[in-house]
Amino acid sequence: MLQVFALRSAGDSSEDATAYVSLEPCNHYGRTPPCTEALIRAKVKRVVVGMVDPNPIVASKGVERLRESGIDVTVGVEEELCKNLNEAYIHRMLTGKPFTMLRYSLSVNGRILSQLGEGSTQSGGYYSQLLQEYDAVILSSTSFTEKSSFPTSQEPKANQPMKIIVHRNPNLLMQIPTVPPEAASQVIIFTAGDTALNTELAQQGIETVVFDQISLNTILDYCGCQGFCNVLLDIQGDCDDLLELIEDSLEQGLLQKVMMEVFPLWDGSEGSSFLALKNLKRSFRLKKLKSTKVKDSVLIEGYFC
Amino acid sequence: MLQVFALRSAGDSSEDATAYVSLEPCNHYGRTPPCTEALIRAKVKRVVVGMVDPNPIVASKGVERLRESGIDVTVGVEEELCKNLNEAYIHRMLTGKPFTMLRYSLSVNGRILSQLGEGSTQSGGYYSQLLQEYDAVILSSTSFTEKSSFPTSQEPKANQPMKIIVHRNPNLLMQIPTVPPEAASQVIIFTAGDTALNTELAQQGIETVVFDQISLNTILDYCGCQGFCNVLLDIQGDCDDLLELIEDSLEQGLLQKVMMEVFPLWDGSEGSSFLALKNLKRSFRLKKLKSTKVKDSVLIEGYFC
């Protein structure tokens, strides 16, 4: 799809040029006309394809179409890098579910913190960038306090993710941060019961969906229907409402990746808690653990095996 | 002291040479003759000194002595790096206590693990190198199992640290790993009460010291008397015996540094525990957080402020 826009920008200069694409161009009508046809019409001479599209309705048909029309096609250049770049799309194509990453902040002694690192929510900060990269972010209604700000990417012209606020336990207080009117359509509340807040939310233009049972599976199915490729399950502070959901997600293999911000703090405050999932009796290996220094903290990322 | 040995190795080639030293040469008689006299006798032309010695009995007297004898002396080159290199010595000189680092292994969900990363105890592994760098390592008697091996640095010609095994609670089973006979003199047991094992330990040639109250302060005083500059407080697996000691150490500011090995594992096993220090109601900031990838794990280091 993006190739169609890129060729439009390039105009005449695409003639006899080489196009480098991280994913095989599609050969079917979707939201835009096929990318293959756009490349043929633009008279490009050669196309270098990072990886073949795992989508069964593409699967090498794009490459075939280009070759038939006389374009020189090279496939599988920097394939591993392209697979990383397209990991969410590949996962969705192969499983039908969005790629899901769990994120949280940890003190050096292993406690869950409500903080986000200095500058991380500002433009260029890791959290602001993350929000832009993900189609949706799942948050617990119990993690909001009166001071909580509405999570918004500060990147220039950022695509704002859909905020899915989970409220599983009707007995818990649901604190919703003040949502700017223009952002009301980016919020959806998943609740396990009618709450007194529903009318108020409706007045703000915020959609509420009532489910008997809210599991990550339910949420991912909803996200899949919306066409979302990736989802961020974000633990901030009081996450009691999400613990059972995380437990089930681990058991069912619904999480693909984990990211922790390790804070320069030994936390001994009474309010904070450990990520104790009491019903979980199994361990899960991770692979490709990677660390990055961001300001005063260390960011660790890894994939579930 | 090391300068005396370096000059002995260099022999005649030190004449008119420049000597680079991370710490000011001493001007007093200790275990070796003064380094200043050795440099003067070796007829070096110039000495570049990383940092002045904070030891009050040296404190610039070494630099003065060299200058008086006509040697060109430059002071404060790469001073910050030299301060890092000499951090344990500086700490000991300024406080009278050994520099103390707390180490443990953490799962990505914040649980304390008994594992040490693949290859870390082998030659070149981070743990093997750590044992060589530290004068003593403090371990809990409860962390040993029948399978535990005796912690030994595998570096070529390594200086083995003194192993201080803490047994605070006489009601807990004291499991001592099999100590190789030649290493018996490197082990000392700190116990809060007479145990049935004492005779057995004595037969192995292992020293036992009985204290009413074992605190990190007691242990550090002992280490100070032994001339130790740095001590590693090492948490492996079941560390119940050390929790109160860690709590007190944090409260009293006896810990200078922390190192965690973050494992590629989401741990849900029933045996493992969190680093829950229930009586600690305060938090402690850390600075200079740094991360390194070691095999499959990530190593995080930081300093208490």
C-alpha cells in the first residue's frame, strides 16, 4: 500500500529506477490498487524485495506478476532485518491475531513501578515512539489516578493508538483520565458490568463495550476486527485488574514480546507491588534479550519462545 | 606497591622513560618500600599520575617527593577513569570500610533466581571475573544445596576471594558445599550460635566465628581488619538468612553498588521468591545505571547515591 504513495511522490523519476521494498508488493485490490501495477506503470527497471509476503493471498504472486511484466526482481535481501521490521504483520498473517507486547517499569529490586522514565513521554522518548508504533494500547482502569495524563504520542504527526481501557471488576473504582474532546473516538472501555460511569462516558463520546468475561483473547479478537496489527499491553502502577488477564495470556501464548524499563531505584515504598501471578505455576523462556540505555533507565526487550 | 614490581620487571629500560600510574605513588614504607624511591632509583624522567592518593598518609606527598628529586610529574590525567578503577580503594580510605556490592539474578518478572547465566562461572565469564576482582564474597548458608559447587574464579592464576558464609539462624539447616582441602583456608563461617556442624567444619580446617548478632557491619569490620578493599554480597537462590542483613545494610548506607543479571525467563515456579524486604519502608536512588549483554542475559550495574 505504501509503495503506491511512494511512487506517487517520486513521479517521473521512478522510470528505469530500482525500488527497494521490505515486503513483497501485493497483487490484489485492497484499500489501494495493487502495488505491482503501480510499479509496472511507473516503469521501474528493478525491484529488490526483502521478504516474500506470508499473506496467502499474496505469497509470491506479486513477484511473479513483476517478473512477467519484464521487471528484474531480487528476493530475500536482508531478509532477517525485514522480518524484524514486519514482525507484527507476519504474526497477524500467520495467526490471525495482533502481535502483542507487554510493557512495564521495574525497580532494581523487582517491584512494578507506576513511573515512566524522564523524557520518555516527550517527543523522541521511547514511550512516545512506542505509542506511535502500536495500533492499540491496553491499560487498566485501576492504573489511572486523578493526576494521570491521557497517553498520547508526542511524535510529529503521530498516528495515535486506540486506547483500550479494561475495567474487569465492577467493584473497583473506575478512574478515567480527562480525555481531550478530539481524542474521545480513540478511547474504548471494556467493562465486565454496567457502571454508573457509562452515561458520563457516553456524554464524552467514549464508547463502552460490556462483556461478561474480559480476556486478552476477547480484546485481541476485537482488535483483529479493527484491522490492528499490533497491540501494547501496558502495565502502569496499580494493575490488579490486569493480573488475571496477564496470567491467562501467558498460559495461552498470546504474548509475543516483553519490554521492561528498569529504573535507577531500589523501591521500598508501601504502595508498590511485585508482579506476583499467584495462579501461574509455569515458567516461560525468552529469547533475543536486548538492552538499551534511555536517560537514567535501562530498557530491556525480549521475545517469548 | 605494584609499581615496585613493575619497575623490577622493566629493569634498565626504565631509565629516562615515562611511567603512567592510575594512583599517586606512595611515599611511605608498607609491605614494600615506597614506590617514589623505586621510581627515583630507576631514573624515570617523567611520571603521569591519574589521581592523587586520598590516603591521608600519602595525599600529595608522593608527588612532592618525585618533583623534589627532579622528575617531571603531571597529575590528573583521565582522572574520572582512574577514580572508577580505584573506587574500592578510595572508598576504603575515606570511610574505613570495604566497598560493598550486592549481586543477584532476576527473572524478567522480578523474581530472585538461583541460576547463574550460561558460561558465567567459566573462565572469562562475568561471575568468574567478579570473584577474582573481589577480596571477599558473602554467601548465605541457606543458599547452598547438595548440588551447589564451591564458588571459585576460573581465571588463570586468579586471586581467590575469601568466602564468608553467613549462618544467622541456628534453626535453619546449614548446608556447606564440599570444600576442596586446599581451599579450606579461604572459607570462614559466621554463625549466630553453636551448631552441630562445628566439629565437622573444624576437621575440614574451616574457621568458624560465633557472634551474637551478625550484621553486615560486623562482617565489614572483620574484612577491614583483614585489609580487604572490596566485598561482594552475593544472593543466590534461597536468601532468607540474608534478607534482614540486606535491609539493615540499605538503611545504614553500607552498600555502594548493585549488580543484577536479568535472565531470559518469566519465572512462575513455586519455589522462587521476590526480594521482599518487608521492614524497609524507604526507597533508594541509584545512579550511573549501565547495562551489558552477557550471553543470553543482560547485566545491569548501578551505584547507590
